[in-house]
Amino acid sequence: MEKVLFVNCCIRREASRSKMLADFFLSELLKKGSYEITELCLMDENLSYMSEGNFHQRDLLLANRDFSHHRFHYAHEFAQADKIVIAAPFWDLSFPALLKTYIENLCVEGITFACNEQGCFGTCKADYMIYVTTRGGFYEGSPMEMGSKYMEAMSQFFGIGKYDCVAAEGLDIGIRPVEVILEEAMEKAKVLAGNF
């Protein structure tokens, strides 16, 4: 049974359209195969950004190669998952700061990546990462869309070979019904779930 880590950064929780789309993807996934899904709801976590003291503590632990400290549990969980699903809304051209703080906590040399003479390379077990998002406007293919681009780059950094994004956009423009836009995104999600 493959282990799927679902990172939930849908700030509006059950009222979130990104969460609705992610839940649909995960339900389709369970129809297709045998998966153990662990949800990490970032809004319920006591995540700390890299302040001076926090950063100093991490450097001391890394210098001693002490990866057993509790502060590294996010990195261990991420590195050991077989598949990754991350859901977050499109905010300020990328995603909520909470997700960036989580990613800062994932980036631990010796757990999620390593370095040698050629540079850094990912060491995560996962072979596939899906990013689920919803956008009020139209940003697909635009240089202003930094959320999916950033997540794809991080996927490569962590050594995850395959990346896809499920996005529903134009939700707040009023040109097309929201339900229709979400249904189209769900169709893409269904296809990706079948190949996950």
C-alpha cells in the first residue's frame, strides 16, 4: 500500500474551493487503488518560520548530524511518503505564507536533499507530486503565476520525478459559472488520479 501525504493549506478549510478540488482528487485516487492517505492540515500546526534563534538551533543540530529532533518531523514525513498531494489557493501571485513556512521546514540537508561536488540533489522517496489550486483570475501560462512554478521547482529539488498541477481558474471573473469551471478541473483531476 502506497503512502500518500496530503498537505492541506486551504486556509478557508471546508469553505475552500481548493479543498473541494483536492478532496475530489483524493476520492478518485481511492477508487483507483490501495493508498494510505495521511492529511497534514497546516492550519492546525504550530509552524515557525526561520527566525534568528530558530535558525541557530537548526544549524547546531545539523552540525551534529542530529536528525532525531522533533523540529525535523515534517521533513522526515515528507521524505518517506510515496506520493505527495499539496493543496493551496492562489494568493498574491503564489500561495499563502503558511505553505512557504512549511517548505522552509522541509528543506533539511540530510533528510530531503543532499549535496556533493556537483551541487544539491533530492533524496525524497516520492515519485509523483500533484499541486491542487484555484485562482480567481486567469493566470495559466502567465509570468505572474508563481505558485505552480515554485511547487514544480521544489518537486525537482526534492528529487520527485513527476509533477502535475490541477487548477481551476477564472472563478471570480463571472464569465462562466463556477460550478462548470470546477467540473472541468475535476475531470482533469480524475485523469491524473488514474495515473498517479
